Amino acid sequence: MTNAGPRIALVTSSELAGGEPDDRALAVALAERGAQVDFAVWDDPSVDWHAYDLVMLRSVWDYSTRREEFLAWAATVPTLRNPANVVRWNSDKHYLAELAKAGLPVVETQWLEPDRTYDKRDLHNRFPAREDFVVKPAVSAGSADTGRYTATDADSRRLAIKHAHRLLSAGRSVMVQRYMPEIDTYGESGLVFLHGQYSHAVHKGGMLESEDTGDGEAYVKEVMEPWQPSQLEIDTAQRFVSEVRRLIPGRSMGSRPLLYVRVDLVVRGERPPLLMELEAVEPALYPALAPGALDRLASAVLREVAYGADANNDSGA
């Protein structure tokens, strides 16, 4: 009789109980390597999370609207990857301020906090005087509650003020960022790292249209394509991947690199790229868009399982 392979849970939400296509492909790749793989909904009380050798966050797209509940759940899952301390730090985009303070190249951000009182003039003075800018919450998934506005257009600024007030009134921290025109020219690159090593990259163009619909949310369809990043992009992304080991509470430079991270950069031609986001909770990893990426991802997951009990010690892992 042969020993059963490791039990792995790919965590999703009730709206995507069967997982995304890329995650279903990962499940097949893991099963081909002998693993027993289940899709499990994070807030399903019937799931015994302790029965799994590895619990991997995937399509938990609803976490941002229930963040405290999600964090409380994450703290109870001993084999969660990425682990709970990473999820807490990375699920609030204030981490961008920490990275910027560490001297890393981050898109400049103005922060508006709900414990402050802002009238219309206060908000007006905190918005850029020229070019387009973006208003979005510090806790969100994807581009939810995100809007692009034109600084020199009075109606657009009025809508931006309304948008920011709506978020602040709901007790949500607000980010104001200058819209990077290079996104329209060069787009964004998303570089995927597995255990700290560069694996593959994807590319996307701008998603936010310059004309809003009146509610501060205007999108175009996201189209992801394969991408060969420059060495400058890889080196820049690697700096971020290394630095988070020092910044996340409970981790250190001696910690083992995270199972997965996606670093989203604004490509600027020959100029150094800037960080838009560093995704370590539930990023889409797009293994279908790069040769060998699915194999590398499945191997990384099983390698994480193999670390065994030592993998649960975040400070030394």
C-alpha cells in the first residue's frame, strides 16, 4: 500500500466555489504529482482546515468587504500560505507607505484617513492641481471603488470629492494617486515570484478610462498578455520581494521567501519602473500565459508542503 499524497486546499469564495480556470489547472497539475486537492470556501464552517498539509489562498475575492472576519479566520489556519501575518499586512494598502519610507520606488500617494474631518476645500487642496488622478480605498480587491478624474475639470473634481467623502463616511481610508500617463503608453507589468525567485511576467494596459460615469468608477476590460520584462523590471521587483521580508511583522531578512508574490510595476521605458501594488494575498498568477509557469507553480506548492513543520515558523521560515 502506498502512502497518500499531501492534502492541499485551494481556498476560494462561495461565488467561485469551483475556483478560477487557472486554479483548476493548478489542481490538475498537483493531482498529477500525487497530491489530494480540494477547493474549499474560506467561510464554510464545515471545512476542517487542520486536515490539510497546505491551505493556499486563491480566489477569495470577497475578503476586502469582510476583512476583519477574514483575518480572524486566517489566524486559525496553521498551514495557510501565504500566512496570516502576511495577509494582515498586505490586505491594507498602507503597506505602500512603508515601502516608500524604506526608499523604494512607489507611485506617490496621498492618504486621507476617516478619523480626520475633511470639508470640500480640504479635499480639493489634497487633489493634484494638474493631470489626471485616481481615488481609491486602502482596502479593496481589484479595482473596486476606484475612479479616475481630471484635475483641471471642475465637474470631475466635484465627482472626486464626492467619491472620497463616500469612502471616508464609510470609515475607509482613501488613497489619492496621480494617474501615471506611462500606463497608457507602456502599460503595467506583473512579475510573479515563487519562493523569492522570478518565474514569469504578464502585461496589461490601462484599465481606468479618463471619463467617469458619474459614480467615480469607469473601467475598460482588462486584457493580460505574456510579457518579457527588462532586467531593470526584474531587479526592481526583486528589491520589493526582498524588502517585504523585513517589513512584515513576524518576519525578518532570515525568513524564507513567500510561496508567491506578484509585483505590479508601471513600465516607464528607459526610466526606472514604479510600484503600483505588491500582491501577496490572492493574486492571479496567470500560469497559462508563460511556458513552464504551471509546472513551476505546482512544484513550488509541493516544495512548500515539504518544508513541513518548519514552514509554520514565520520568523524563521
